[in-house]
Amino acid sequence: MAVGEISAMQDSHRAWVQYNFPGQPAWQPLLGICEEAGELCHAHLKGEQGIRAVGPEKKEDALGDIFIYMMSYANAEGLDLESCILKAWAEVSQRDWRKYPKTGMPAEERV
């Protein structure tokens, strides 16, 4: 996925939400994220316990729904999801948990 594609998808999603759920408050997609995270955990747990045959479909569906709810939440809060992701990755990717197992970075660089 090229830079800008998530932002473009978020723009399309904003129009879809405005049409289907006008005035949607931020707390609704936030709770949707939690619900879908629960579904992902449920699918993973049942698979780990071996008590249900859980294929990748349930996990894929939950992850996709989490992303869609993330776009809804970002739109409701006036945030650009792609910028949030890029900023977080720029920070997280600099951490070296093998070299600095307690913090991921040297003591002098911790914030």
C-alpha cells in the first residue's frame, strides 16, 4: 500500500459514514473497536484451546472490522489515521528490545 492510500480510504469511509450514520459520535466506533478486539481474542482463544475449529476467516474479519472502526474513530476525532500509523511506526521501529530489554532504547534516549 502506497503512502496516501489509507488517507484516501479514510476519506471514502468518511463519506460512507456520513451517509449511513450521520452525526455518529466518536464513542460508537471506539466501542466497536473493543467489540471486534473481543471477537479476535475469542477466535484466537478457541483455536489455542482446540475446542473449536477456527480458521483464519474469523481473525481476518475481526482485524478488518477493527481497521474500519479505527477509520470511523479517527474521522470523528478529526485525525488522519495514516499519519497516526506512520508517526507511531517511526517511533516504534527505532526500539531495540534485544539490546535494551527493559525499555527498548538506551536510557539517555527515553522520553
